[in-house]
Amino acid sequence: MSWTEVERSVLLGDEDARERLVQMIVADSRDRRRGMTLLAELYVLAIRDERYAELMRQWMRRAKDAISRHIHGVSGHVIDAVQEGSGLQRYFLPQEFTEDAVRRTLRDLIPKVHKARTP
């Protein structure tokens, strides 16, 4: 998932930012699956080649920065890692990693309701 997708998800609407992240994680679309495939392939390349590892680091920093601009009190890196891992778990084990499980995870991680602030 790109950092811009993460930022858009915490920016849009009047909903709780956690709920927007839940909806981003549980979305089942061709674009979401394609994004997950590209991300997995980029991880493999990054493990094999330092040039791609640096690209991944830049991507991770941008995701962290995007999240941190809108959600405070929890590290943007942690939120990014949890949303990414949750998406993978849900993809492979959707009956076990349900939408409610994703929601509980994010509510436990981000205890306060954070309304998105406009830039």
C-alpha cells in the first residue's frame, strides 16, 4: 500500500481515522490485491538488492510521515506496520482475521479518537 493511500484514508470524511484505516485494510478489490502483490515483490527485491532496500526505506518514511501528520500519540511506523501486517493476515486468513478483529486491533493501538485535520 502506498503512503498516499494511507494518507488519503486518514484524511477523508468525518469518520474516526481508525475506522478509515479499518476500511482500507478490509477492502477486497482487484487494486488492493495488485498493490499487495507489488509490495511483496518489492520486499523480495529489497532483500536481494540494496537499491531497492533504500527505496523501501523511503516508502516507509513517507507512510510514517503521512500517518503522523494526522494521528498523534502512536508512532506512525507502528501504525503502518500494523496496517500492513493486518492486511496480509486478512488476505490469507479472512475467516480468522475478520473486520471486527482488525477494528479491535486498531482501537487498542490508537486508543483516542483522532479526527483527521485538513492540511
